[in-house]
Amino acid sequence: MKFGKQYSNMSVFMAILHGVLIGIGAVAVIGLLLMNTNGKDSAGANGDKVATSGPEGKDEQPVADSEAISLVAKQHGVFSSKEAATSFMNENPALAKAALVEVDGQFYVWSMVGAAGSTIPVSAEEGTFRKPFTANPAACEAVGASKLREVMTATELAQIKSLAKAEEGVEPDEKTKAFNSHIAAMTTFTDDVGIVKLHLLSHYSHTDPCVKISF
């Protein structure tokens, strides 16, 4: 009986010891988990960011003065295909200096572009009317036409011609050279500022599309 009593006390002691050890182990594991979690939270609080859209463009600058320009065109018609619009122009000798301007898949036949409020001559006999619109050339820098805004707001031919001159000591890239050559060609073709603007707008709305035109 004495041996059995002693054995029971030993069992109780061992059970208590095991419980204490298990408790210490559980506390240690929970402590380690909390330390890891706090470490991650601290790293996030210290400025680490998760990349959501690729590396930041350090050289990118916001586009300056990207407001649209209010203009008006002398419109002769609008067509759903370039072929139909071209055919219409070819059949009318009076449209020899007209141009196509593409907007949202539609081809507009215009013969002149001026500032909003310009007294562009129109007539019911010709079937022409003034078409107000806005042009935003903010994206044109990518195709070398960063000065298109200045062309569209110029009031004299000399102002437009001066924009084609390279800055002293600066070698323009190929796209800018192409833009300058377009100005040179158009100012040779005509001395009418409204027609020069029209053809440059036509080129940069269709061939090298960068102008956003809205009605």
C-alpha cells in the first residue's frame, strides 16, 4: 500500500511537470509568432512599398498646359470612309486645298481652320458651315510635334515659319525634323494661315495621330 501511494504521488508530480513544460513551450511559440508579425509591421511602417504598377518613371514629368484649344473649321461634309471622302474632294475642284480630318472613325472634309469665333466665310450655296471643335495636342510631343499647339494658336504665317527653325546649338531628333519639314512644305504650298493649320491638323489626326479632337 505504501508503494502504491508513493507511485501515485510521483505520477501527479510528473503530470504537473509535463503541464508546465507544455505551457512554457506554447508561450514560446506564440512569442516567436508575435515577434515575426511585429517585425513585418515595422518594416511596412518604415516606408517599404509594394509595387503595384511597375517601377516608377523618374524621368517622367507632368504634361504642362494640356488644355484643349477652341477652334472652328469650314466644313463641306463628313463621311464614314476615307475613300468616300477622297472621292468627294476629287470631284470638286474648289476643294483642291481641302483636307481630311479623322475623328472617331469619321472623315471630315474641311477647307480651313481658325480660332474660335473666327469669321470664316461659309455659304448655303456651297453647302458649307462653321464647325466648332476643340483640339488637344498634349500627346504630340511623342511624335516630335511638341510645337503644334503654337501652330494652332498662331495668327500670322511668320509665326508658324519661325517654329520650324531649330534652336541654336540644338540638334533636333528625326521626329522633330519631320515636323519642321511639314511646316516648311505647307508654308510653301500656301500663305493662308487657316489652310496651313488645317493640313498640319489633318496629318496629326490621321497619319501620325496624336491630337485629340472633340466636338
